[in-house]
Amino acid sequence: MDRIAAIRESLATWVCGLLSFFPLIGVIPAIYAIANWRHMRRYCQLEWNPGDYYLKWGAVLAIWNLIFTAFALVATAAWFIAKSVL
């Protein structure tokens, strides 16, 4: 993979990581960011990636969003269950 494509894919991962912070809608960009991170790790192992910083942070932001979304869904479900029992 050439460096221009590596930078472009790294920035796409970073942007999707940022977009993943929209509640519920951000799950789709988060999944894309993690899939793109895995793809770039596989195909750019031996080459230097100038956009590696953006690639890492895009994946970190996406993972944070997925954890936060899962926590919010569990908390909401627990609240509804607790409210229906009382």
C-alpha cells in the first residue's frame, strides 16, 4: 500500500472514530473504524505509515464509544426494569 492511501485510510479511521461519539448512530462509524484499523494493521505491517497516530486514535475513540454505548444501553434497560417492578 502506498503512503498516500495509508494516510487517507488512517484519516478515514480517525474521522469515523470522532463520528462514533454520536449516541447510537455512532455505532456504525465505530464498527467501520475498528474494521479499517484491523485492515490497515494487516496490510501495513512492514511499511511505515505516516498517519499511524490518527489510525491509533480513531480505533481508541471507536472502542470508547462502543463501551459507552453498551453501558448506556444496559443502564437504560436496568432503569426500565427497576421502574416496571416498582
